[in-house]
Amino acid sequence: MFPSGQLVKSEELKQKPLEVVNSLKEKTFTGYVSFTVKNENGIHDFTVALIKGETVGAFHESFKTKQLTHGDEALVKTTGYENAAGFYDVVQLSEEQVQLALAVRPESEVKQREKHSDAKENKPREGNKESNNGKEETVVASSEEILNKYGLSSLAETQ
Amino acid sequence: MNTINNSSNRDSRVIAIASGKGGTGKTSIAVNLSLALAASGKKTTVVDGDVTMASTGIMLGLKRSPITIHNVLMGECTVAEATYDIARGLKVVPAGLSLERIKRLDFDKFKTAITELKQSNDFVIIDCAPGLEKDAMAALTSAEEVILVLNPEPTSLADALKVKALAERNGVKLSGVITNMRMGEKTEIRNEELEKLLGCRVVASIPFDPHAKKASTSQTPAFTKFPKSDFTAGITQAMTFLITGKVTGKAKKGIVRKIFESISTMFKK
């Protein structure tokens, strides 16, 4: 699902997957962590995507039942596996790469976003703000004021 | 070889790329966006709707096009016979270069041609003529949606507002705006202002990029020739919007190719 990024860590799972995810949240990590674990119910593959420590996407596959779940439902599943053996990979991506991957597979998007409570907020950009996903506030004049500003007030009738 | 994509498609979209004003980079964007869509696995045909100033085929490096949209509009052939394979699954219906028969063109046939193309494509992209003459109106009203291309300055905005008004009066939905050739000057119209006036999202904001001109002069689309350029990054943004409906952050230089390759792979799954 994700483009190739920078492999940060690839090791045996010695803690709960949830603890791995939480540690990435603390670090305001952007990218994904992919787990392959085995328990009494067989082998499971699941991935959690994060942007600046916020869980934004997830999917889960059970090889035994061939069940594939996405989004919030998949994220819930990752909180289990307390005694599972397995491996995990942590791969760093840019925010745009994660967003793009989720845009292509929107069913994997997590609606109930969670981030670590200590995660630092980015400072808002200053100056003219380009249109983005709507997370920054920008004061915009009314249509009439904008038309007047650019000498196009006679076009108000087209509005 | 004259061909047509051979698959039925109920979800096909017909999108006009329009601006009102000439010189906004509309044809470059229409051509490269079409190529990006085709490369991502979408069956795409781009139609040159500028029948008096043909440019789409030229920009794609189409060397020979004996049958064009002109012949279709004179009732001499079907649109399938005027469709040419380009590369990566993109097809083009070019316009003719001759001025001799322009007066005999029946623009009412344009919509019929587009309807035929719609049946076998995921996307039909119409590169509209500038202005609001018959050819431009025929192209605009044959579409279901329009994406406005404009430069962030008042004259371009003025013309775009007129196109928007005409589109809405003819039941063509304004799906998004692409700003092109941003220079980063403080006097340029901001994207938020454009969104307020035009009532829709700026789906891609493309800075001034000399690669776009170089590509045009070499008759090789920037998407192919300069995949890491700012222009191609903007095209990728627009493509992502058309496919997913989401406006994404600007892709950084250098990762556009990686992302694109991933998208191509994903769509093939």
C-alpha cells in the first residue's frame, strides 16, 4: 500500500504492538509500522500509519481466515496480540507520501484520530497561507471585497 | 493507428480544462494531466477542443494525423477514426491545422463525439479553446465538469469568472481550480481568495517552471521528460484529486516519481 521509504527498524517483536505504536506516537513519527505476528489464531499482518505521531490509517489481515479489515476496525485489532511472537518494521515516510497512500486507499483511513498527549504541535505557518487540507486558519475577505481589491467589482454580477 | 479504448465504463468522466484567457498553460496542463491519468491506469482520451488553433497533438509530438476532430465535425468520419494512440495508454483526438474548412464545422457534432468517447474511457479530457466563441462553448458544454486553469493575476481571474458563470448556466459543474505559473509575488491573488470567489478548491498550485516551456518546445510532455519538476508535481496533485477526490499537499520534488510508481502499482492490484 505504501511507497518505499526509509527503513528505520526491523526486529523481533519483544513487546506488545500497541507499545510499539505508542512509542512512535511519542516521537511524533511519520510513516508506518508493519507487524507480522503469530498466535493461537494463526498469522496476522497489520500496519498502522502515522503522521506526526497521529494514527491516520490502519489495515489488518488474518491469513487463517483471509479476513481483511481497514481503518478504525483494523486499529482496534492491533491493540491485541499481547503474547504474540513476531516481527515488525518501522518505515519512515514524508507526510505527503502517507497522505497520498491513504488518498488512494481511503478505506484504510482512521476516522478516530489519536496522538500522544505529549506530542508537540507544529507552529502554524505565517504569511500568505496556500490552500491545504484545511488545518490552518486564514482570514479571507468577502467576495465583494476581493473583487474590489483587484479592480473587478463590475464582475460582481457573475457571483 | 486509429483506435479507441475498448471497454464500457459507466463511471466515465468528461472534464473540460478551460480558462477563458489564452496563455494560462491550459493545454500543457490538459495534456500532462491526461498523460498522468493514463499512466496511473485510467483509460484516458484527450480531445483538442481548440479547432482554430490546434495544439494538443503538437504538444504530444503526434507526427501525422490525417483525420482529425475537424473531419468528425464535418460528418466525414466517426470520432474513433480520429483517435490516435500516444503512449502509456493515452489516446488523443487532435484538431487539424488547416484553416480552409473551419467555416464548415458543425459544432453540434462535438457533443455527440464526446458522448461516444465517454463510453470507452475512464476520463475524457477536453482541452478547451480560450475565449467564449463557438468552439470554446461547444467544448465547454460537452463536458460534465470543468476545471479552471488560471494565472494568479486579475485579468486571468476575470476571464475565469466568466467561464464559471457560463459553465454553471449550462449545467457544467466546476470541480476545481488549478493555479499555474505562480511566481511567489506578494501581489498575486492568493489561493484562498480564488477559492472564495470561485466557490471551489484549488486542487493544484503550480509555480512558474521553465521545464514546462522546455517540454513544450521539445514536443515531449513535462510529465515524461521532467518527472521531478515542480510542474509535474503539480500535475500529480491534480491527478490525485481527479482519482481520489482529495486535495493533497504539494508533493516534493524528488519523490514524485516514487509516489507515481507506487500509485501505478496500486491501481493495477
